[in-house]
Amino acid sequence: MSSTDVSIGLVTSCGDYLTAEPSKNHVSLVTTSLGPKQIWDVKFKSTEGLQVLVELHAFNGMTLQPDINGSMKCGPSNELSLFLLEYQSNGSWVFKSLRLGTYLVSNVDKVFCSQKDATNPQQWIPHLSMHPQIALYHLQSKSYVRMHYTQGQAIAEASAPFSEECIFLFHFDHGKYHLQTSDLSYLTTEGQLLSKPSKQTAFVLHLKAGYMMTLSAGEKGILFPHSRSGLLSAGMCPSGMEAVFIIKRPKPWITLKTCSNKYVTINYGVEVYARSENITELSLFQYESNLNRDCVRLRTITGQLLVQRRPANILANGNDSEKTTYFTLEWNKGKVRLQAANKLYLTMKPIGQMIATAEQPGPNEEFILRLMNRPFLILRGKCGYIATDFHSAQLRCSQSKYEIILLTLCKGGFCHFQGK
């Protein structure tokens, strides 16, 4: 997908989803939940001014398009696939066929593109199909929103989403969105916390290309960070960009702890040591994995990568183009080992400095890896969420609704999965 594309479901005011049927490329409204057939990749062809030109791609790669009579189907991309997207003040979207000049509407379980009257076109509510665990990046201040639980406040101040306080659940319910924090509270329009969702925690999502968005609280205004403090609450925003956030799927951030209970930490700018007893921002690494290989890269808070330099030094000044920034990761009974590009394992000098010189891994080459920005897990595969079946306690991998799995740490690097 392009960086401007978004992946969504399109919902009517009755809660029905625009659905691409695998049989004969039909299009219908036949379900009240978001599944693979209800996900549309919105590809933005033009975003200049008020004229927003898009294509809607279904799960099978075909595009939504009308025929000359206004009946809807999915087919290969052509000039009939282009729609003008009109943003509405209530956050919903309206689609107008560029070729036919008619609007996309529904009637019971049928979908048409035959309405020419522009006075009351059908509105479609965008339901994000991305994983609900998100981070909020404030575009103007170039910072992430972080919770301060002692004060019960959300502040746009973090340089990266490296802690659990930067992680939110973006919960869709009856056309509105609720922001659930890492301690499972809900953020209100006044910037406070409640234990349960309510009208006070309901926001209207105004979604644009590239997952840029604002959150409206009706008459209370728009959610944005106020003044120099960055404190989030709803109000009358003095500038359009001040209320703009980008919804991001945060990568995992981790710590590495040695058998002597010391954390791997950046020292003296680029040198890497394991001699800190406390976690700091310099002990946090963004964990970047390759699904096709057992290789990982560890990115520092400054954006640089851990890298193996000659002869065996481990430094924190690598860049994306260097192959020696990749490490082979091996799991061993709850712990991990890291093998550098020279085929030797990471170990420590007596002073704690990290080097890649061990031919055979032992206790000094093993680390306890801990996820720092995942207070709980939500597991999703190709067919849906992994959750308990409605009629039994069995876990299934094709559920339309997610379940929160709490992580309980125990000795030796292991953790328990606990249902909420």
C-alpha cells in the first residue's frame, strides 16, 4: 500500500457493511461486523484541494465500480473505478462516481450508484481495519501522546512510542471511537479518565489520506494538545494543523537484561554496555523483525541501529543501508541469543562493554527480552482475531471481535497469557 492509502470498512447508518462477495464479484450489504470481505483499501489518486479522487480495492484485488446502469460490482481497475470522495462535517464519507456523476447508495441489502440528487447523498462511516492497538502522533509538535496516570492526563510529549503509556486501543462502537488507555481506562473529551465507555468518551473520527485524522467531540470542539504543556482536551482549536494526528501502528520496544541483571544501554553516545541496573530511554530498543528470516534489527531512541563494526565491536551508530545491522536471534528456554554478522554471539567484556566474540553461546550470551510497550496483547491472523468462541471457551482464530490478553511476567524470561 502507498503511504497515503487507508484500509477501512464502510458502514451505513444502520450498521451494515459494504461487502465484496467472492461469488461473481457481487457487492452487497449482508453483515454487521468487519471481516476480510468487508475491508476496502482506499487508494488516493489525488488529494489536492476539495477534489479527492479514490479507488476502492476489495480483498481480492478487484475495484468497486458501477456499470452504466448503476449496478455495483468488483472488477479490474478502469475509469469506472474512480470516485470523488466528499468529506462530511460529521466524519462520514460520500462517494460520487467520476464517470457517471451519481452517488453510491444502498437499499436493504443492495448497493447502487444511481442517485443523481446531491441534496441528501448516502453517508458511509469509515471503520478502521488496522490493528486496534495504536499510537497517536501529533503532527505539529512531532511527538506521541503519552498518559500520565498519577495526574490522569494525556500529554503530547514522547519522542517515540516506547512505553506502555503511549499505547491506546482505538475502539469502534456504533459509529463513534473510544480511546482506551494501557490501564484499560477511557479518555474523556475533557482529557480525564473513566472506567467505562460513555457519551463522554465518544469521539467522531475525521479520517483523511495517510491515516491523518482529527477527533471531534461535538459542541465541545476538537481534541488537541493545549499550549506548551501539550495537555489533551477538547476545545475550539485555534489552528487546523494543531488538532491533526496520525494514527500509527507502533512497533514493539524492548529491553535486554543479562544474567547479572544489568540492562544493555547506550553509553558515551554510541558505545553499548550492559552495566545499568535501571531502565532509561537509552536502554530501550525498537524491535524490527523479518518474518522471512530469523533476523532482527534493534533501533535506538535516536533512530540509529545497533551495528557490528570491525573487528567485533557493537556500536549504536548503524544506518538502514548497512547489512551488519542485522542480528540472528535464537530463542532458548525463555531467553534470547544474538548472533552478529561475523557469525559470533554477543557477549560482554568484564567492564560490561558489548562485543561479538563468542563462538559458543552460554549464560553470558543470553538475555531476557521484555516488551515495554505492550501491557497486553491482541492477537490477529489472516482470518480474524484469536479469541474465545461465543458458545464455548475454545480459542478460535477467525473471530470478528478482539479479546485482551494480559501479560504476567514470571521468572526466566517467561510470561503467562491471561484472559481479561
